[in-house]
Amino acid sequence: MTTSPPSPVADDTPLADGPPRYHGLGPRAAAVLVFGSSAAVLVVEIVALRLLAPYLGLTLETSTMVIGIALTAIALGSWLGGRIADQVDPHRLIGPALGVSGVVVALTPLLLRTAAQWSPALLLLVASATLLVPGALLSAVTPFVTKLRLTSLAETGTVVGRLSGVGTFGAIVGTVLTGFVLVSRLPVSSILIGLGTLLVLGAALAGWRARRWRRASAVALATVVAGSLATAFAPGGCDAETRYHCAQVVADPERDSGRTLVLDGLSHSYVDVEDPAHLKFAYVRAIASVVDTAFPAGEPLTAHHIGGGGLTFPRYLAVSRPGTRSLVSEIDGGVVRIDRDRLGLGPSTATGIDVRVEDGRLGLRRLEAGSHDLVVGDAFGGVSVPWHLTTSQALEDVRRALDEDGLYVANLIDHGELAFARAETFEHVALLGKPADIGLDPTASTIGGNLVVVASGRPIDAPAIQEALDARDVGWKIATGDDLVSWTGDARVLTDDHAPVDQLLQPSRTRTAR
């Protein structure tokens, strides 16, 4: 009887060569470790954007930097984690990876807010480290766990595929949980301190049999507690953290009823809670000058406001034009709560101000054709107008909503060569701003800051608007006709397909939206 030779690789062939195999990690524990570490990486990434926004702005560049560092950390951790797992017992690696990550994550708010007080360069360095270190260590957990779970060649695909899927699902849960739940309910510092504590506790649980891990875990927990207490005294705290902003309400030392709404370090709105007709910011006085010139005094209007902030201008219309109905699209429900709780906003039945928590572009699309006398654009995300509110397609929605004599007034911010503001200009408009910024003082260099663009289906009375600007002591001029055409030059019109708003804006140290 002839017997066939054994198969060179049997289904139960153990993985040979290299260090001996380490057992003891069950499938559930493996799934929890991979799921939790992957979720933690995405929580840190999203929350880091919120921490950096007050100092760097919530721009495309900031988001790209954070995402790039996070992906670098994931790649580095996965690659080095796999190599190290082949050389060292993974049991000895999981606990330290979780523990060190937990300490760094918990200290991140304190480190970033302290570094921001020194210099932008130091802030970028610290931000990179606080993203890279925990991201790499947590990403290394997956190859550590995979090494422990692999016992034979026959199950390689199943184990690697399962853990990869669990890790991806964990990242999804971390993203959704942070974006939809955590950020809206907890301060970002609390999120990171809580996550850091959980990671340190996970490290202690993973290494409970090793005495040195117990001692290290106690030190890590003490560090987290100390860091948590120190964070409460770190600079840059918020009165409230909304879905989109670190918000503060600052009292005016020169006017008892004056309040400034500060979002991510930028002064967005000034409100006099007892005298809404008092307008402090120059651009708001410019908008008021345009509206008061375009419509008969005291006549009630039907107005739509893209962006709310402190609702300064809707309040002004309510007192200067009784009976005005103002519909406001404000994307941040937390800002609306501040308006009601801290800035004295009354019920819509008394003020005529109806605020909807919605995106401004979607709010425009809900308006009936020809239903409004006035549309005011005053929305900002970080340091710029959200790009989808700047395009020709968005302006078509504005034109559709306005009646034949309707008026569109928009506040823009630009610096340097003002490339963004030039791209925003279209036919039949007027432009208000400092003379140097709108080309009326060729001997002076551009300053940058706020500009107000005006568009209407009827002629714009430039002399009357200039007279109103002078009466309010705004210090601005109005450009129309050939002056405006010359200023615009060959600027490219922004569209939904191409609107590089963040790239058109020039870097600036200005920390105000006035």
C-alpha cells in the first residue's frame, strides 16, 4: 500500500520561524482593543480641529494639516507596530501603548492652549506631537493584537480581515459619536480628558498581571488627574463650546449693556442688549446705511439673514422698522442658545426674528421666489465666508428669493491682494470699504478686513449711500461703475465647481470679524 506524502502546509500548521507564539488573548478582548484604539484615533483627530480653530482658524489648510498628521500617525503606527510585534512579546506592548497615549491625549488641551500663548510655530510643533504620538501608538495596537491572535496559516485571512473590519468600524463609530454626540454635549477638554482616562484604565486592565504595569498605571492616572486640574486654569477657555465654535461673551467696559460675541477668538458680533439701534462695528453701520437709503424710513421689510451670530442687524431692523419679519439661517444651535440666554433675544412674536438652525444655502433654497425685500449675507466659518455661500449658483438663489426691487447686502472679509473679494463681485453692484481697499486711494496700500457688497435689480443710489456712511462716521467710501470694474479686473467668478476661497484669502494675524 502506497501512501501519499504529507501536504507541505497543513491547515493547522503553526506559524514557524521567528519568536515563539504568545497566547492568551481571546477574540472578544482582541475586538475590544482594536475597536477602541481605532475609535480613539478619530476622536482625537476631530477634537484637535476644535482645539486649534481659535488660534489657526477652521480653514481648509487647518483641516488638511490635521488629517495629514493623523494619517501619517496611522501609517507609522501600523508599520512600526507590525515590525516590533515580530521582535517583542505583544503582551508587553499593548499596555504601554494605551497608557502613554492616554496621558498625551488627556494633556493635549493644556499643552495646546499653553503653546498658543507663546508662538504659532510652537503651537504647530506641539499640535503635531500631540496628534502623532497617540495616533501612532494607538494604531500600533492592531498589529500587536493581530500577532497574538494568529496561531496558524489556515486562519491568517480570517483573523486579519476580521480585525481590519473591526478597526474600521471603530473608526466610523468614533467619528459619528464625536461629531453628532460628544462635541454637542461636552467641552472638548472634557472629551480628551475622559478619553485619556479610559485609555489609561485600559492599559491597567491589559497589564493587570504585571506588577510594573500596576505602578506605571498609577503614575499615568496621577498625571491625568494633575493635567485635568491644570487644564481648568489654562488660557483660552470658553464660556460655551458649541458644535462649531469656542464661544465667549465679553462685556463692554465702556458701555454697561454692550456685549461682544467672540467665536474661536474672533469678535463676530457686538450687541447692546438695551439699545439694539446702537451699532458698533463699522461693517454693520455700513449695511444699515445701505438699507436705510434703499427703503423709506420706518417701512417694515421682509428680510432673510444668512448667518446669525449675535443677531445684531435683525435686532436693529426690529426697532428701526417695527413690523419687520426677519428669518435667520444660523447653522450653530449653540450660538442661538447664547443669543437667548446671554444676549437677551426675546421670542419671535415680540421681536419679529425667527431663527432656524440650518445651513445658509439650504435656507435660501427654501424661500419662495420673489418673497423678500432684503437678503443679508453675514455668515463666517473660521476666518472666511463658507465657500458654498460665495458662488454664482448661491447668488442665483438670492436673486430668486428677492422681489423686483429687492436688495442683497453681504459682508466679506479679505486681506492682502483681496483676491477673494474681487472674485465675489458681479454685475450691477456697489462696493463699500476703506478707500485703499476698494481702489479709490491708489497712493495707499490695501489694508484688508471687512468689505460690503451691494447688489440689486434697481439702480443703486451711490451718493445717498455715501452721505449715510458719512453721517454714521463709518470712514468708508462706495465704488460703482468704472471704478468698480477697474478694481475687479480679471477676477474669476466663483462657482460650485471651483471656489478656492481659502486659497484666495491671504494670511492675516487679524483676530476680528468686524
